[in-house]
Amino acid sequence: MQLNGLAKKVCERAMAENGNIVCFSSAPARCDFLNTHQDYKMLPVVPAAIRRRTFVVCSRLSERAIVRVKSLTFEREGVESEDVFQSGGAELLKGKWFGNYFRSIHKLVSQKYGMVEAGLAIYVDSEVPVASGLASSAALHVSLAAMYSELLSLGLSRMEIAELAYEAEHNVMGIPCGRLDQYAASYGGIVKLDFKPRVSVEEFEGEGIFFTVADSGVRHSTAEIHPVRQSELNAALKMLREASHGQLSRILEGDFASVEWRMIREEHLKDLLSVIPPRLASRVLFTLRMQASTEVALQILKHRMVRRQDLEKLGLKPIENWLHALGELVNLQHTLLRDLYEVSHEKLEAMRDSALEAGALGVKISGAGMGGSLLALIRSMDDAPKVEEAFRRAGARSVFTTGVGPGVSAMLLR
């Protein structure tokens, strides 16, 4: 088993304190590449797994039916880093207790597959900054789901691991997330994740695609952003239904998650959008324009070529180079996030401007926004030093450049 420096340290800690390791698992962070803020609307999203990972090591304890958790990440930061709970009583604690991530997956696994009788010591460390828009929580949940799959000989597929992790965060913890993060961490690479008529995954080649990722240091919470936008979309849809009639009124039936967004065209709503509050109209326009630009980007990713008319329909200048065209689509999607969804931040804008001036092809928010990280698409690794330095000058807390990485892995050691 080849491990990098951080993974080795987690293993060494588990061995030093317990004398054994029974399972090792890891899962990648992800860049929220295309169609951000669309997964909870049941529209396709396109995450890209990166080469930064979360590592989980599990040891057996002599005590039965007890779970001890240690976050080495939080230990270094000098904050509460340990949790202990009974295997049969993994109830969540109030507030934003870090241990709830471990409790939630343990509780769900126990409900689905039977109580875990063995005593476990679980150690976790991560290369992924917490609350930075890179899906640190999903990388943890997916790593844990894969660990339990190995420990209990469940043989879960990548999709089943992703669904287990999603259920733990969404259903057990009550966080209003979509499935984007969990599937990205489980599958790895670049994937198109679609939800209708059922969940499906299409995989794309990640060779030759490089991102410079910059953490703004501005912390945010998905739970503080998603419910607000979801409520605004519901209000907008209700007003549009009341102002419309006939076939259009029927198309607009449903809430933000059930309405058939792919059947709605901007030209259908041209007159109606002017009679609802501009803020609500912008949320609808955002949804439709993000989807349209993502459809073009997916064709470019699939065929690595550009059709002039596709860019022109989006109001973009024709570009022959597929990677440069992809960069312009990344820029367009950031503009939509900033202007129509209002999830950018003053510091993010300053960092973005600096990276573009340094030669980045396209820069956008990665994640829910209002802080977190920016993703910069670059030409090659040769451009990375200039773009990284530009981000640092603009106040980035941390910066790294990465290619596209593999998905979850887990192995039973004894």
C-alpha cells in the first residue's frame, strides 16, 4: 500500500494508540466545475474530483460496541477533536458538532445492515480545507461509507457508496444538500451527474485539464445559502404560474425540485418575468442560463471541439481552441453566480480578477459561494506558478494546482 505523507501519519497514529489497523479508506475533494447550484433542482451537474483527499483509518478496540473518533485536522487547529459514542446509540448532538458526521453514517449503516458489534477507533485527517467549497464533508462521508462497506463485507458499488453518504448528510443530519459532492467523491474524474428520470452518471476524460484552486479563507455554510435560494425559486414559480395560462402554466407546476426546468425556455417567460420582483426573476434566469451553458460545455468536453453556433447562442465570441472555449464558459457561469444568484463576495471578486490578469482561462466559484474557494481553469501546469502567485497577492488563504483525480478507495488490512 503506497501512501503519501499525511496518510502515513494517520496510520502511524492509529498503530501507536491501538497497535492495529483493520481498514484504510480515502476519497477526493472536488471542484464544483459546471452547473453550480443546480443539483437540488434535479438538473445535471458536472463536478471534477481533484488530487486532494481525506484519509480514514480504522482500528479495532478491545471494548465492544463503542466508537472512538479522532480528527487529526481539528487536533492541529487546537479545537475539539474527539468524540465517543455507543454503537447502538449513535444519536446526533445538537449544534454543529463535528462528530455528527461519524455518528450519522454509523447510525445509517446500523439501520440498514445491522448494528456494528466490534469496537472501533476511527482516525481522520485531510488535505481538504473545511468549509472551503471543495466538499470536505462529502469526502469524509464517502470515505466512511467505503470503510463500513469493507468492514461489513457489504460490497457496495460506487453509486451505493455515494447514496449512503448522501443519505447520512441529507436525511440523518438534515443538511439540505444535493448529491453532487458525494457522487464526485465516490466516482472521481469528471462526471455528469443527472437525476431524471433516475440518477445516472456519465464519465468524461480528465486528461489535460488542470485547475488552480484558491481558498479565500472566508467561511460559509451550505445550510445558510441553499434554503434561501430554494425559497426564492418557489416564490418565483408560484408567481409565474399565477400570471400564466394554458400549457405554460402546466409546465411551471411544482416546486424548485420537481418543476420540469428542461422544458422551460427563456423566451417562454419573456413577458412574465417582468411582472415578478427582479430578485426572483433573476433566480429563474440563472437556472435556465446555467443549464444552457452547461449543455454546450459538455459537448466540448465530450468531443474536445467547438461549434461556433453554440457559443454565439450564449452571446460568446467564437473560439476554436476547445480548452479556451471551456474557459469562457467557466467565466460565464461565474458571472451568472455573481449577478443573478448573488453568491459571490468582495474578496472572491478581487482574487478572480487577479487570476484572470495572470493568464487563467476561466475562474468561477467552486461550491455554494459567499466565500469558500475559486476554481481557475489553466492552459497547463506551466501557467500554474503565475496564477498561484496572483491568487496569493489577492489574499488567498491557500492555493494549489491539481489535475483530475481518482475516486474513493478502501482496503481491508486484516
